[in-house]
Amino acid sequence: MSVRSEMTALAEQVRRLTGGAAQLRAGEMAQALHKIDQQEKTILVPEKFGGAMAALAGQVRRLTGKTGALGIVEMTQALSEVAVPVRLADAESGIILGYASRDRDIVAIAPKIAYFGETMALEDLRKYNLTVNTIQTFAGWFASATPLTAAGAETDKVTDLTTAPETIYAHWIDAGYLKTTIAYTSGAATASKTYTISTVPDDLFSLYGFVMSTKAVSSQEQLVIGGTVEGTKVGNFSKTTVFTNISVAPFSPSDPKMANDFNGNLGGANQGNGYITYALAANLPVGKTLSVRAYYKTKDGTVVYGPMTQKLLAANASDMGI
């Protein structure tokens, strides 16, 4: 049974039981679901959704003076359209991860999902395949479970829960794409050009960037947009474009490097090579350790970070990082 039928099937029943005065009472029951969701401070996982439905049944009984059990089909017609939550599903498996109120900020939903099943686990924007031991990162909410392409990501993106379809799908990419490579050329005092390089399978996201610092970073959690290290704001470099290759020094125009050279041949679009994203920092001091995390922003606005990479910038060096 769909969420819409689960949540909207009982209006005629309540109107009959209440003599036609169902509009206000339907709204009151809608507020009951919203209140339960707010108290949880998170999405409604399937088990809690069942509890919310039971609470709504209690509302129906109280409002109508009925004492017997009410079935889902009877109960849920009483809810107004605004009360219908959005079902959250995993695109690959179809597993239902939970339900979210339509008044929630969509960027707050994915980071709060905690799902632990027999074949996969979801936590902190990571998806762990427990069968083959792989890790993926969240790639956004979409209206279709169809595998993502750049065109599909644009047409199927979901950016607002208030207008979202009944079911939205969480998509994922291999976590290895967010690995960062540091490449640089340096003189006696500065690294004139330092490139931080990451990869993606296709142009799936709204923004690609890096956060970095040459201060003493004690944990990667310091490397976030707007973060500070030793009182100095973390550098943030971002762009909206991706590239097929990189061929500037320390790389060579005669031997351009593609995404597969940096991420262990994960592949993707661009004739099976995937795409590169990079940032250029000029004149960094040598003798300092550069700490970097790549990130991307999904079409819905969720920021997903990769792991921290660190490298000591040596004097008079040319380092491709691969």
C-alpha cells in the first residue's frame, strides 16, 4: 500500500462518523504526526512510522468517540494532503529507509539516516555494503531509482520536500572518488603551484570543492566549510565544472592524467574514465604540511566530504602525487 493511500484513505469514513465535520479534525491528526516527527528530531524510521499511525488511530477514536480498533485503510483517509510524508528509499535495493515530514529542510535528512540491515548499513552519509565490503558516499535525492547520469541527475533531482514526489531515492557513488591527490611544484621558499585533485564518475553535482589548511590539523573534522585551525579560517576552493584531464605542471601536455589515474580505475562517463575536479593554490610555504579534504554538494544541497589527505611540501620539488 502506498504512503498516499496509507495516509489519505479514510476521509469518507471520518466524515460519516463525525457527521461531516472532518476537515478540522483531519488537520488535528496531521499535526499529531508532525509532533511525533519533531519530538524524534529525525526522520521517522519505518518502525516509528507504525507508531505514528497508531497515535493517529488514537486521535480518530478520541474525536469520534469510537472505542474499537481502526484499520489503516479506515484511519488514514482523515489526513489532509499536507500530512502525507515523503517515503525515503535506497535506489539500488529499494529498501525503505524512513519517512520525512514535508516541512523539513531536505539537506538535513540524509545526514540523520541511520539504517542497519543484513546486507547494508547507512550512517554519516556513508553506505556500507556488508556483503562485498565496499563504501559509498551519498549522491543526492532523486525522483527515480534509475542509475544516475549527468542528464538524469538534472531532470530527476529533488531539491524541496514540500514539492517532492511520494517516494524519493537516495543515490550513491563509490567513496574512492572523493580521494584527494596533492600535486605541486616548488622552489626554495614556496610551492608556486599546488593542485588538489579529486574525481567523480560524471557531472552529477552542483558544486565541487576542497577545504585545506597548512596549519597543524589535529582531526579531519576541523576541515569543513567555515572551519578554523589554530585561529585561521580553513581555505575553501570550489567550482561548478569538471574536467576530462589535467596536463599542467607537474603533469605534462604529452601525458595528460585522467580520473582513473587518481582513483584506482573506478571509471565513469568520459569514455570510461570519469571526470577530474581540482583546485589551484599558489605560493604555499614549503616545509609545511598541507591538509586537504575534497567535497561535493549534491543537487539538493547536501555537502559530502571525503577523507583528509596530508602532504609535506618540500623545497625544490616536482611531485605528481601518483
